[in-house]
Amino acid sequence: MPPYDLNHYLALIPALRQSPAANLWSSYDEQGDVLYISFDQPRPATDSELTDDDVILRYDGDDLIGITILHASKR
């Protein structure tokens, strides 16, 4: 197992505290270089929006339920 820098995870705390829900799920597809973040248990979106910086905002009705970050390793 490679060594992990705990400070990388601690740096996430401000963003996690501001997330729209109390729960957070994430997964990373290394081959596709895509990071998936869901603000509730992952579920299909009813709508989505691609931003100018290659982030997909996923909605269920008017509620933001997750984000998909393309080219994640380059950020």
C-alpha cells in the first residue's frame, strides 16, 4: 500500500462542510480520469448541465444531487 498524505484529506474538510447534504459518496475512475461525487446515495439524475470547465452538474428536479469532474487528475 502506498503511503498517504493525511493532509490531502484534511484539506477536503472545508468543501465537505459546505456540501449540500450531510452524506457524501465518491468514486474515481482511473481509466476514464473521472471523479464522481454524489450528495446522497448515488442515483440517476433527471437532468444535467455541462459547465465550461468540464464539470457535469447532476440534478433530480431542482436539487443538485452530484457532480462529475472530467479530467480529474489534471486539476
